[in-house]
Amino acid sequence: MTLPEGKPLRLVFGETVTELAARDPRIVVLDGDLGSSTQARIFEDAYPERFFQMGIAEQNMLGVAAGMAQVGLVPFISTFVAFALHRPLDQIRVLIAQTGANVKITAGYCGLFTGKAGKTHQIVDDISVARAIPGMVVISPADEVETREVLAWSLEYDGPVFIRLVRDVTQSLVQPGHRVKFGQVKVVREGSDITLISTGTQTPRVVDAADILAAAGVDAHVVHMPTIKPIDVAGVVEAAEKTGRVVTIEEHTVIGGLGGAVAETLSEHRPTRVDRIGLQDHYTESATDDELLDMYCLSAERVAQRVQKLMASDVPVTSCD
């Protein structure tokens, strides 16, 4: 059964940071002229004196955030991932990561769902980039409940954090009252035939895919990995041992992303075959959400089809046909 819909994570971001600011005066938001898109305008309306409009000058914005962190403030970044991570990468490396600055890079519009903005705004390698930065925590929440928990957790964590947020409505994965266990995977469906590991808002679609597989006689073990770095080595090993075969599914390039992290971990700790479903070595197209999910084999139906093909083959299946 398809999981119910929840709020867009960009709206959850605006609401949650505003709620957290009511009890923590250290919080400031730096916006790259996109507050109406990221919903940082909610914070601006509530705390205009703690909202800083930095304009389309993202390198400067991240540099200012690093400076604010040094005087005890907790800056949250409001812009698209293309401008939160990729454009100011040198500032992040030198001023934030190398100093361990307490900056929260809350990057919006991650993944495919960018409102038909096209190649310039569709970033498919942010996990690869962020997890390679020494000292950077990387988290990809699945839904509204988990996003609220992750944002609250990040406020208590002293150091740089990269949080992936998406634009559009997402499916719900966890129940209200759920508590994120930092650095740990979460088993969302028990199974014995094959282990499916996913992250972020892709995980609910993988749960739906597991239901389709069950109807075809395949009992899938589904694991959600919200914390991509630091990786839960024990949890990944246990998930692999459950079935002896792993497939990772991500709305991201398979090069250096979730699949790469899982494969690296298992090659060292529990050699296991790992097949990776995700974007291949190409940029994406601009289309509706459903069209993109179908085009890149990330809809529940297409994931189920790919898993069945993989289980029937001794060689990797990279084609989406």
C-alpha cells in the first residue's frame, strides 16, 4: 500500500527552524535570495532581526556564516543545494570544515524534484561531495517527522552538518513521536530474500516497491539510512547478513553516493554483492516528478522491476529498460 503524503520538507524547514528559534536565541538564518522558495520567509516574518538577506552571493554567505559561528551563533543556510554546497565549496572547505564551525547547511531542492528548473538546479552528486569533506556530517531525512527531528538534533550538535531537503510533497515513512537515532540505520520492513537500503525521500518509494515485490513472491528486507556520514557500519553489516545480497536505491548518482558508501563498508567488513540503483553517469532532464521517477527507474514500480532483474542475473543490470 502506498504510504500517505506528508508536508514538503522545505515547509517543514521554515516551520521548524522558526519554532526552534523561539527557545534558542543563537539561531540565525542566512538566505540567498530564495526565502520564498525555501520557506525561510516563515523565519523572516517571525524574527526579522535574526534573518540576514545575503543576496545571490553564496560564497560570501557561507563565509559570513562561519564568522557568525565563531561568535556563538548557530547559522542555518537557506538556498538551493546548487548554491549551498557546490558554488561555495571552497568557503565550506576552508572556513567551515577545517575549523569545525557550527554551521548547518540546510540545502533545499535536493534530488530530482526541483520544479522543472533543469540541469543547472538539479544536483545529483551532493552526497558524494559532502561526505568526502572531512568532519562534515551528512543526513538525508525521509519525511516531515524525521526532518523535524534532524533539524532539532543538528541544533544540539556542535559542528558542521549538511542536511538534504527536497522541494515537493513527500510520502510519510515514520510515525509522529519517532525519534531519530543519530548515526543508526532503521529497519522499516523485515524480509529474508534481499536487502534494500535507501535514504531520504526515496525510502518510502522503496517500501512501496517491497510491497510490489511481495506480491511477486519476493520477501524484501528494507533499511532506511538517514545518516549517511558517519555511516552505521554495524547496521549495514547486519542488514547484509540478513539476506546475503544488497541493493541500494538512491535519488542521486550511484558514483560516490549511498551505494558507494555501502559498498565501501561491506567490502571492508562483510564482503557482499552490492547492486546500485540510481542515476548513472549523466545529468538529468527537466520534467514532472512522476516522469522523472519513471525515466530514472526510481518509482516504486520501476524499482521493483529492477530488483527482480537483478535477482535473476549474475551480472549488474545498469540499464533502466
